[in-house]
Amino acid sequence: MNKPIAQLGPSTDRTAKTIYILYLVGLVFGITSIIGIVMAYLNQNDSPEWLKSHYRFQIRTFWIGILFILVGTLLASVLIGYLVLMFSVVWLIIRCIKGLKLLEQQQEYPNPTTWLF
């Protein structure tokens, strides 16, 4: 599982890399995250298995992130929501960096269904 996958060409993982970057840019410009989730859904079935794990992970990152934002926003009136929102930003950054690192090594994401990292 940790062995690099044979080279399939330089653009094989370009879309997955773009999605991670769109998610990070989405911290400032939210619309890019929506573009990223659409790209992940469109590419999840037409890729090698190791890339499918990244697309699954990216899709879950989007939806879990939306959940954190909703909970944080609802709890903002009692101040704990701001902690939830700060956690969600750090959580997203860690997930994207970890995904980019594994993608650069051409490794599948070990547990794409995780809620944490």
C-alpha cells in the first residue's frame, strides 16, 4: 500500500492535485471549493484505484467540512462555535497537505473514509 505506483504520465494526478489546491484557496474564496467537489465527483470513476482513494477523500473532506462549518456557525452565539470554525480551518489544511504529500509520492490515501486526518 505504501509502494509508489508505476508512472502513468505526468498529468495522471494533476486533477487531484488541483482539487487539493482549490480546497486550500477555498479558505479565502469559497467558490473554489465548490469547483473542487464537482471535479472530484466527475473524476472519481475514471481513474486508477490509487487516485480513486484521493477522490473519495476529497469528497468526504468537502462534506465533513460543510458539516463543521454549519455546526460552528450554529454554535457561534455561545462562543464555542468559533473554536469549531478554527478547528475546521486547521483540519482542512492538514488534510489537504497530507493528501498532496501522498499524491506527490503516488500513493493511495490509506483511509479515505476517516473523519480526522
